[in-house]
Amino acid sequence: MRIGLLVLGLLCLSAISADDAKPLPNGERPIIVRVLVLNFDPRMPQEGNKRLHEVGKWNDPRWLAQQYAEEVRKASGDLVRYQIVEWRDLDEFPVKVDGFVYTKEQYLQCLRDGKGWHEPDGADYEKVLQKHGVDKLIDAGAIDEVWLFGAPYMGFWESAMAGPGAFYINGGVYDKFPTKRPFAIMGFNYERGVAEMLHNLCHRTEATMTRIYGGWQADKLEHNWARFAANAHQSHGVAAVGSCHYPPNGEKDYDYANPRTVISSAPDWLNYPNFTGKTMQVNCETWGGPDYHLNYMRWWFRHLPRNPGVNPEDGRLNNWWRYVFEFTQYDERGKPIKANPKAN
């Protein structure tokens, strides 16, 4: 069943308006990202015809989508504006890379037993996208991005890319998919929360910026992206904003609740590229609890540079969000493409 959110206004997201196109106070143009949601959330006749997310007592995917869109808009300083132009509730399971598709009975049995899941787990992205006409929507300019919502063991990447010129953003690269331009595909699990959705985007950002700067090693602060992502544990005592898994004071993966205090240059990244040398003491209470993961993701994205212009020292944009979302407009080293395909 297809539900047009532009008609229903379910997420209070509307067509591009004059206000959406209006420049921000710093002169930057907003980034409008039009989204198709494919929600693999089949009805289960064995469970009173409830949707799978209800059977699993998991999160409502519509609520997750709304919260995620709002979080990204806030964290980007109103720069990135998602618009869900179509939402499809699908009474099906995605096809796996070997052609396998769960029946409702099979999936519920595995869920009850906690075992027996099919291998290989990965979904066949090209078949899924083709089946749902994503190529036509991309080429018509109707959408820029696809969100896949699903349950555990549906086999989605956190983020992937398809189309000519597609590159690695922490998942599969489907550069033979027949569209005129590349597009991102986010994989979201409604068993989990908004923190994990932002985590997916954080890894996508890391992969994008690694491409733009030609590599990334946490212990070698050779360029601005590496300096931004520095954490005291991996970067020889130098701490800035940190990375997706390592906050500036972290000592292991996912160490978001670590009370250790370190000196960080995080506040100076709000001025990027006009550094002043400002530092501050940071620990887990800098972003705060009780959900330290979610609050760290918020804090991390608020520090991602989004100022106008080009850094004269390295020739990259001062607004890194454009590289993450307007990737059709820039080459692999962050330089504008003159005769580019229709931009995101």
C-alpha cells in the first residue's frame, strides 16, 4: 500500500516552499533532501493482523522518521531539510542476495526461537530498488534518497549508494544500478532508536569525508577531517570532536558515558576555518545523559562545519554537510563539478 505523505501531511513535511528555499542567516542555501520510504513492516495474520513492529513491540517507524528528520534539521542549524514525499507500507519481506524470501510463518518462528535465521542475511538491493521503481523516481527528479525501514535480519546496510558514480558510504556500492545519478540508501531498524539512525548517518559522514580528504587515520592528523575527528585515546592525546565510535575522551568503542575529562578543541570547530585556539574540558556530561549515545550524536553533528566559503588552505568547502548530501555536485576531492548531473 502506498501512502503519499505530501497528501496526508503525516510527518508535517511539505513540498518545497519559498521559505524552504530562503537562504539561512549566514547566507548558506538550505539542502532539501526528498525521500522515499520503503517500510518493510508486513501484517501478521497469526498475530491479529498486527504490523511486524507491533508484534515485536518495537518502535513505530513513522515516529522514528519524524524524530530523525527533526534531529538532523536541528543539528545542522536548519541547513538539512528532509522531505518525505512518499511512504510505502509494504506487506512483504525483502529478497536476499541468494533469492530467498522469508514467509511470515518462517520469520515469526525464527523470532520466537531466537535462531534459524537465513544465511546469507544481506538483502538484494538492486532487486528491491528495481521492484519498487526507484530508478524511475530518481531519474524523474522526484526523490533524492531512499530510506529502508525493517526488522532484525532483513539484511540492510546502515547506509549504501547506488547509481553511476556511486561510492562507499559504509555499505554496499551498486554503481551498475540504472539511474542517471547516484543516490544514497539509508537502512533503519525499527527495533532500535533515533540514536542508531544518527549513528548510521555519522558513519556515512565519516566515509564521505574520508573520500574527500583522500584517507583517514586516527593517529595521523594530516588534514582537517582527521583533526576534527581526533580523540585522545587514538590520536596521541589530541582531542577535538571525536568520531562515531570514539568521543574525544573515549577509551574504547561506543564509550559515550565515559566520565574521564580531557582538553578538547571542539568549541573552535564552530568557528571553522577561522580557528582561535579555544579549548574546553569535556567528558560524558558535556553532551549529557541518560541517553549518552543519542546526546553524543547530537553534539557531534552540531560541531560538523557548516560555514560559507572555501578553506583557502586545503581548497575544501567550509560546509561539510554539502559533501554528505550534495555529493553529485563535487568530485572525490571536494571540488565542484562543472557539468554535473541534476544535483541532490
